[in-house]
Amino acid sequence: MAPRLMVTKKVTSAIAALAATALSATLLAAPAQAADTGLFGSQDPQFDGVFRQSLAIAGLDAVGADVPDAAIDWLVDQQCANGSFESYRANTSGACATSDPENFSGPNVDATGLAAVALYLADREAEARRAAAWLLRAQNSDSGFPSYLGGQSNANSTAMALIGLQTVQAGTYASAVRGAKSFLGALKLKCSSGGGLSFLKGGTPNGLASSQALMGLAGALPVEDNVDLRNDPDCRKRDTNSNVGSFVASAISEDGAIPSDFGSGPDLSSTGWALLGLTALGRGSSAVQSGLATLQDEATEYAISDGEAVPAALGLLLLVSEATDTSARNFGGVNLVTALRSSTR
């Protein structure tokens, strides 16, 4: 029996050694997963991680609240080697994917534009300028911007690129900014039909496209508080700012918010962007007050879903609170700062 026991011990020892070696090799070969420490919100970040993080950082900075270092580090870690951003990278140890407009994957303009804003406001100027440089390379020959490189230019992506470039420093990118604004002008619809912008050329009026584009036309983030606004814009003045401003102001004055483009009631995100654009232009006294009242009334439901903080909504409301000189710590009963910061992973 003794010899059999010795053999068993040897075999067992050999198996253990092989298992340990295999486990070590597996761990070494496995890709390092990006720790989501610092990411705002508990929701799956696959489709909006960078966008919501950037909007949250910009909102906190706008009201002078401390931004957790971990939140900034998370965003910096998401940046691709060429300066761009994907919507979210679970594994940041390898190279970014190629931008793919057919499959809506890889680096994209919307995430990169807003990330440039957040990085610049967080005093990460080098990373912000790298993002802006990539945006310049993404601009199409028609001077608009696509969602993904090689895709068709659209209003929303052009707006996000404009906001990013103008926040980082408009003067440096003046030619690209002028071209992008001209492209948005080509999307405007006739005042006789209500005005506003279509998402793509030849389309119908789009609330979110018009609202984000108005902010892009107006300038940089954050928007400084402006409580001395002039009357709502008049579409008959024919310039793009008046056309788009009139469209969103009329919609808000009529319904208290921009209607959803999908017919499901008010779109509070579009309304928030519209208020930022109107305030930056110094117009829309009536519409801004009406839209602000709606956002305050709906703040809890909009920014806190099923007891969980919604970072993008909180970030947008923080920007609105700064632009309208409204308390960020009691916005419709919600402490926007505390709610957002406490959602940090």
C-alpha cells in the first residue's frame, strides 16, 4: 500500500503544478478589464458611459462643485490613442476599434465632443485638445459631422462637435466652427412650417436635433447665468439662430416642454438643451421660465429613476441651474450635487 500512496502523492502534486501553471497562463492572457471606479451611475454604461460621465463632470464644474478625481480618471482612461472616445470601453488595455457607421460602433463624434468639454473644464487640457484634434479629422466635406467617421453628417453630431470645439477654444478651430454652423443652417426648415432643424437634410423638424443644435450655434459650455433675457426669437429674421430659437421657444411656450420626437410626451432632455441654447443667446424670456418650471416639477422623476440617480439628467440639470441662476441644491426639491456625487462607483 505504501508504494501506491507515494505514486498518488506524486500524481496529485504534478496535477496541482499543472493546474497552477495553466491558471497563471490564463490570468496573464486574459485582458485587463477597465475598473469602473469613478463612473457615475449604476446603470449599464455600454451605450452612454462616456456621454453621461462627461455631462455629469461638466454639470458639477458649472456650479462650482468638486468633481471626484476618480471620475476624471475614469474618463481619461477611456480615451483612445488618437484622441477619440467610444461610447464605452470595457477593456481599455488594448487599441480602440475602428469607427464603423454601418454598425454604429467604435469612436464617435457625440461622445468625443462632450468628453472634450468635460476634460477641458476639469483642467485636462492636453487630453481635451487631443479630442478636439480628432473632431477636426472627423468633419465631412460638407462641413457637418457624422456620428461615426465616414457616415452622413447630421444635426446632433454636428452640435456636439461644435460645443466641444468652442469650449476647448473656438478661436483655434474658427474655420471648422464656421463651416459646421453653415451646415446646420442648411438643415433649417421654412418658418411657414414652424422652422427648426431636421436631423438629416430633407427631413422633418426634430426636437432634440434643434435643441442641441441651438446650443452648438450659441457657443460653449457652461452657459453663464443670464436672468435678463430678451423676448423669444422671431423666425422671420431668417438667420439660423432665430429660426431654431423660435422653433424651440414656441414648442416650450405651448406645451411647457419640447415634445418627444417619438410621440411619447414631453422630452425633458431636449427641453434642457433648448434652455441652455436660449440662455446662451440671451433670448427666450418667456420660454425659459416655462421650460424651467417644467424641469423643476419633473426633476425627481427625470433625474432619479426607481431610486437610482440618472447621471446624464443630473448633469444637464446642473448646467441648466447655472444658466438660469437656480439653486443646484434644491432644484425642484432635488439636491442635484449630492444625488450625482453619491452615485459615483
